[in-house]
Amino acid sequence: MNEINNPIFWENLQFLVKSSELVVDRPKDSRHPRFPDMVYPFDYGYIADTSGGDGNEIDVWKGSGTGNKITAIVCTVDLLKKDTEIKIILDCSKKEQEQILQFHNQNKYMKAILINNPNDK
């Protein structure tokens, strides 16, 4: 089985989202605190009381949908911080997902790939 399609991975990730508090600390159209040219196209925040690849909480993008369903994840490589992370994408259309991917790929120091949730029908 292709591990990207492993339903247990996606179920566990969804459970993590549903059982935790979502905190939006960078609302849509706000500017990055250190890089003011970077404007967040959607709400961006984290899942409280979790631990991500950078030692901080797991990052989350929230799209225009009304629930908290995981539609994809973004895997990033940040050369300035010398780290990798996954960022959970909630309730985003394919177009919104593409905008998020472009946000992470807009400079030479950070690059990302997007993995769609195969259970998101």
C-alpha cells in the first residue's frame, strides 16, 4: 500500500485536530511578523498543546470551508531555520490549496510539496 493513502494516518491526524484547540494567530490578509512582504492568504495558526517539527505547535491553514476537515498537508523545507515541517490544511478548495502552496514556495529559502487527503471526497 502507498503510505500516503494509509487511512489510519489520516484518521489519526483528523482525531488530533478534532480533539485539540485550533488557534489562529495570523488572520487572513495579515503580514508575516518578520517578512512584511509575505501576506497570509488564509487564516494561519496552530493546534494547541501539540509539537511540530520545529519544536513549536503543529501549524494549520484554515480555508473557506465551515468545518475542520483535513483536505491536505503541506510538507516544507526551510533553509533559513534548517528544518522541515508538516502543516495541516483544513477546509480548503483545490484553488485555496494551490494558493497556500504558492505562499510556501515564493522564495528560495522555503520550498514545499502538497499531499492531498485521499479520503477527502
